[in-house]
Amino acid sequence: MAGWTERNSRLREEIIRQSDLDIVCIQETHLLSNNNIFVDDYKFFGHNRKLVHRQAPKGSGGVGILIKESLLQSFQCSVVDKSYDGILCVSLKHIESDFSCYVFCCYISPENSTWGRDSTSFYAHLLSQVYLYSDLADAILICGDFNARIGKLNDCVLGVDDVEPRNIIDSVVNQHGHALIEFLQESKFCTLNGRGNPATDGFTCYTSRGMSVVDYFLVPHDSLMMCDNFTVNNMIETIHKYQLQHLLDKHCKAPDHSLLYFDLDIHVLSDLYQERAQPTQPLTTPTIKFHMN
């Protein structure tokens, strides 16, 4: 979900509530200094852009993650990285089983922007964080607005990676797209975009210049089996679905980026508990299944 300001916050809050999302990653929070986003029943973790003109009426860029309070009853959550502008990572560790999941929320400005000219450093930092946490995490999820159009480029190494090809709806490639593909092939991640039900997939950005796919969910190859029901919802259709037209005015227009979500099925108890169980003690803890949007 992108472009959060004081004037349009009510619309975005209602979309989150109506969609009943557990984890929400927000790009372009436009917050200054240490300002936060407040949504009932959610806890906000933010990373605002540090370098902003001192006379700017609002911030620019910025990323944030909203996590439902009810989820935090079962998971310990903490920020583990916000050292690079446009990248925020939080860890979620299941209290009973120590199952751990790391969620990255990312935003990189368009390549013709002053802020978007150094995609090499952006992905170098992201890759270093993936390597850092890969041995600690049971799941790593990366999502965001990368302003990258990857067209028909392969996000996996043909003949090496055992991943089904993706369905392509945007054939345009830009420089950010090449940088994203290089990151995916080196990290052994791939996009969920194009690998779900074609009926629920779609363009992620609608502007006067046309439609494009620039927002992605990225997951490791071996995590694809955990990801279900990948969906891209056009915001105009979402607003009509939840009857939120009354919140639109000259200061609050429908977002031009779509809402992307999927269900993450986590079996938190498996070999982990069996390894910890003493031979003389029966394993009585039931299996738990979480559905995380």
C-alpha cells in the first residue's frame, strides 16, 4: 500500500480494516522525522527518510509495517534493520515454537529520480541482509514498490533453478528491472507475481501513462509452497467493493498502486518440536496453522 498522507489516511485505514489484513507493508509513508502512522488494533514500525529538505511540508519516500495486535499475542516482533533508506526489516518469532519469519518492506524511487539512481547499493544492502538472516529464519518475505519492470527476463537461472516459469503481463524492461533480476538470481528468490492464479493476478500500477507491474512479493524458491492465494486488487475496484467512495475528494484520490496480498501457511510445529522433545516425554503440543495476509 503506497502514498500515505494525513489527508488520505482515512481511506487507507478503512481499506486495511475491511480487508482484514494481518501484516501490512506501506511504501511512501511521507512522514517527517519520527512521526508514526496510527491505525486501531495495529502496531506500526516505521523507517522515515532521513534526508528531507528542512522546509518541506511533508516527507518523501519512507516505508512502514503495520502488524495486527492479535498477531503479536503469539509472536515477538522487533525491528532488525533500518540502516538503509527505503528498507525496513522486522522479525516475527513465534513464542511457543521459536519459528521465525523476517519481513522486508522496500521502496526505491523511479530511476529518473534523484533518490533512485543508486539501485546497485540498494540491492547490495538488501542482499547482505538476506545472507545475514537466511540461517536464522524459517521464512524470509520481501515486498515493496521497486519501480522495476522486468518484462520477460528470467527471475531464475534456467536449467539450474527448479521453479515454474511465471506468467508475464508486462513486457517492458527498465534499468531497475535489470537490477532486480540480478538480485533475484543471486539470492535464489523469485517473484510471486505471475505464479498464482492468472484470474487474481494483474497490473500493480495504473497511471495516465498506462499500466505496469512495479510492485512485487519476493520469496525464496523453497518457500513457494508456503504461499497461497496471491492476489492483486485494483484500488478503484477495492474502493467500490467496500463502498468507500465517500472518502474520495480533491485531497484524497484513489491510489494508483494496487493492493497485493497472499496467505502464508506456516506449520510452526514439525521437526523443530521433535528435536527438542525428550525421549521419555510424549509430545503433546498440537500443530498450529497460521494464515497471515
